[in-house]
Amino acid sequence: MATPKKGRNASAQSKPGRSLALILIAIAALTGGMFASGHTKPRLGIDLAGGTSITLRAVPEAGNEAAINKTNMDTAVSIMERRVNGLGVSESEVQTQGRENIIVNIPKGTNSEQARKQVGTTAKLYFRPVLATEIAGGKGTASPSPSPTGSPTDKPSGKATDKPEATDKGSASPSGSPTTQGRAVTDALKADATPSASASDKGDKASPSPSGSGGTAEADASALQAKYATLDCTDEKTRSTVGDGIKASEPTLACGKNSQGQWQKYILGPAEVDGTDVDKAQAVLNTQTGAGWTVTMDFTDGGAKKFADITGKLAQNQSPQNQFAIVLDGDVVSDPYVRQALTGGNAEISGNFNQQSAQDLSNMLSYGALPLTFKVDSMTTVTAALGGDQLQAGLIAGAIGLALVVIYLLAYYRGLSFIAILSLLVSAALTYTLMALLGPAIGFALNLPAVCGAIVAIGITADSFIVYFERVRDEIREGRSLRPAVERAWPRARRTILVSDFVSFLAAAVLFLVTVGKVQGFAFTLGLTTLLDVVVVFLFTKPLLTLMARRPFFANGHKWSGLDPKSLGAQPPLRRTRRPAAPVDPKEA
């Protein structure tokens, strides 16, 4: 007697315990990772956790009102989104309101304070040569006699080193007398000044005043030094107006903090390199040289040439005029010095960074400059009270819906409902652990629409169970016993489940791509739970039903099993019977 060959499906289902073990191991691993990481709860969005809502108003430059347009506003929204997400703040909402306003909602989180500081910063970045600098002591400080913010070290060439302020270590005093240095500043300012035109009161034609000579250039240089002498960088109002209206091509005053937290004031020459010349910047922990946290910069082709030119010029000067200041929106964020031209198209700034300050600077350099200047019109704190009430109402609605589903399963499927409820619990465990882990991993935050997506997923998951159970019951109605019915029903049910879940996932993916803000939370949760539905049905529901089919309670069709052939109206298998052949008449033959 020939032994029937085992088909592929029969071989695969002969050991359903493997699939069950696999999914249980996955749940255990995800749960362990959740507790090991310390993130045992999903991260909440602004509507559930509270946060800050900022209203920013676009302010164009004088005579350039046309800069406020849809293209620039959309660009600003895109840059702001990248900034807050680059800081690890998830589920932030950045959207335009009207023609000139942008609303930024930042959830309460670890880096929300940094996000509030950086989100509206215009990030107008310039590399300017340092002409003079000293500790800001308020009005009545000494005349401009620059003091170094650092002294040369044995750092490898090709780097710009941001040294801490060296007054406590007895660093060398500036070379030359104050008078000599003041004259050097004046000469530098006059050399950088552009030819100006003056006209007589009688309407004569304007005649240019030679650059580098007396006249307007010398007067402007003297006026700038006079302002520098009385500049008080310790006053917030004064700092906010320093450099207002100054073009990149003009010398300017600026303020910045040194490594010891002291305010320092600067006279800076015209910008030689701007932020658009920086191709990439990132914070790096340099353990090989012991430099600690550094910021590396890669320049564009044009920016590399500009940077090589300015560093080549600065390297020939005495301190502090061998330094260049990185000026971000009028604030000096770093003032490294150079010893030789940096011609490699990249540079590294090191010296007094910690992880946060290095990441802040690299984040601003990487994500570009906003096309407009923004002023904060309002900043309000959003409480989670309203969201908490809505969440509670949503959870109650979800619990009622889940209870109705369970009641229906118990009433209609009886014993089979045990398998369905266990499958729902497995799906819930996978969903919860993944949401908790995705918070720190990709910045996912649970908001109210995301909760709605999870509630909708209950129906999708229950629908998959019903499709499979009904296929099995159809096979029993045709007269098959339970074990063959389970195996024969699976291929047809599997196709239906995959098609249904594919449509749901496709809808979630399209919704995620074409929407912004909170609706994306709904789409992401719906897509995630749809994928988990496939995993649970294939690796848990089907193998568990295969095992249960071997139990007498289900195999014998107990009336409470939900698979009673009699209650299902099963018919005995139809068998064909052969009719006896009619006798053949010999005469007819």
C-alpha cells in the first residue's frame, strides 16, 4: 500500500509549536528591551502630555515685503520641522496660519527647551574675521585693546581650535600697545570699507571717496570703535539690537559668551563665508586626540575656496586678528583661531564643547537658514487636562467596543472565542511594547488620533479571526472533520486576510504621506497594527487553532466548542454509487 506523501502545508503545520514559540520569544524580547531601556510607557504627544505652543510672525527686511510668500513660508516650516525633530522632540506640529504666521506645537519632553530656543532662529550664519575683542564690562570699559581668547597650541594643522578664555591661566597679553592695536583696527576697518559717494548741497554729482583714506570710511571706523568702547554685552536689550540693519558686507559689533560664561564683545569685519557655504556639520566625540566633543564642517566647492582664502589671510595676523568668529544671528557662537590656510574643504572646531553645545551648533549649521526673520508673537503653555479627559473618554469608548466584540465572539463562536481573545491579547502586547520602544527609537509619540487608530485596529484584527473561523465552519458543513477542515480552510482564508490587510495598510500609507501633524499619528498606528494583525494571525491564531483541533473538546465537536457539526447543519459527504450495467442483447451486438 502506497504511503501518501506529505504536502508542504502538512509538513509545515505538523509542528505549530514552533510558530507559537517564535512569537512568544518575540514578545518576551520586546518586553525585556522595554524594561531594559527604561521606557515602559509610550511617549505622549502634546495633546496628552502638554507642552508649548509658539506663534511666530514673519518679518521681512525693509523694502522686501514680497519675501513673505507661500514658497518661503513652506521652506521655513520644513526647516523648523527638521530642527525640532533633530533635537529628538517628536510629534511636533509646525504649520502656517494665515499669510505670515507659523504655529509651532512642541510636546513636553527632554529637549523641548532647546527646541523653543532654536525653532524660530533665522540661522543667518556668517564667518567674520575678528578685529578686536575683550571681556564685556559694561559702559565705560577700556578703549579697544583686544585680548586673546586663546593661545596657539600643538593641535594638528588643518583644524580651527576654539580655546577657552585664558585669563585665569596667565596667557600672554596682546602683542603691541593699545594705541598700536587701536590703529590696526582702524586700518582694518578702513581697508574693508567700500567706496562711498557724497553729494554737495548744490546737487553736484556724487564723487567716490577712496577706500582706505580719510573721509567717510575713517569716520565710520571711528564711530564703530566709539560704539564698541561703550558696548555693554551684559545687558539683554543691548545684545538684542547689536548688529541690527548691518549687511554681511559691512563691519559690525557682536556679543558672545566665552568658555567661562563671561560676555565678550567683538569688532568683526565683513563676512567672508556664509551658512549656505556649509555642506554638512555634525557633532563628533573625538576620543583619539582627547579633544572631546567637536563640530566638524564640510564645505561646498565654492565655500571651500572662500574658507581657504580667509584662513590664509588670518594666519598671517597676530592674535586676536588671526581668529574668525562664527556669527549666528548676531551672536558669536565660536571664535576659533587658525595658524595656516585650511584648504581641504573641511574643518573641525574643538576646545570647549560639551555634548549638548556641540549638537546645538551642528544642528543649526546642518538644517540651514530660514528665508525670513521671525518674531515670537506669543508663547503659551498647553496643559494636558483637556487631552487627558478626551483620552479617558476614548479609552472608555474603546473598552466598550472591545467588550461588545468579546460578547459577540462568546455568543456566536463559543469555544473558538477563547482563541480569538488570546490573539487579541497577543496583538495588544505587541502593539504596546512597540509603541513604547518606538518613542526613543524614531520619536513616535502617542496622541489622540493615534489612540483612535489603535481602536480601529481592534475591528481589523477581529475581522481576520472571523474570516478564518467561518472558512473552517464551511468545511465542517461540507462534512469534513475538524483537523482536515482547519488545514483546507487556511489557504482560502489566508488570501482573504492578506488582501484585506493590504488594502488597510495601503490606505494608512497614503494617508501618512499626504497628511501632516496629528493625522499622521492615526495613519502610522493604523499601518503598524495592520502589519501586526498579519503577524498574529500567521504565527499565533493559525498554529493555536491547529493545536486545539487535536483536543477532544474541539475535535469531537462539543456543543460549546463553536464547531458542533449538528448545530452547523453539516451534511454527510456525498458519495457516488455505481449503477449496475444494463445487460447487452446479443442480437443488438
